[in-house]
Amino acid sequence: MIRVVLPANLRALARIEGETTLDIGPDASVRAVLDALETAYPMLRGTIRDQHTFQRRAYVRYFACERDLSHESPDAPLPAEVANGSMPLLVVGALAGG
């Protein structure tokens, strides 16, 4: 089980309280997590990544084990702690302002 924590606006859109869990095989990657997340919560399609190119939205970041995974290949394996469910994958909306 992969644990995923979404920002408040996406949790509200998907009607999720707290974190969500997804059953993903041993080859867990960011792409596999996002595919499963969009299958389980179709209303999230297009909010985290573009629906056509599947590229990460500009103001969305992925973190795991205190590492920014946003610029790594979406097919790279997730850290073992995330794959075994002891640590969550965080989807974070960037903050901007002045």
C-alpha cells in the first residue's frame, strides 16, 4: 500500500479526509501512483498533471523521505520507505506571493 498526502484543495475536490492509500505493485513509481490516483479519483485528472502530455503541472511538487522527486523521471522507483507504506508520497502545491 502506498500512502499519498494531497494538498487541501485536491482533498476537498476528491472528498478525501486525511491521506489516501493505493494498492500498487512492487514497481511503484510516481507515474504508477498518479495513474492509480486518477483511476480512483477521476475528478483529479488534469489537476496534478496535464491530461494529454502527462507532464507535472508547473506549481505541483512531489516529495518523499524529505527529497524533492519533482524533477526525477516519473518512472523512477519510489524510495523503499514509500513503497512499503512506512512513509507517504506528498503531492504539494507550490506557494507563491509577495
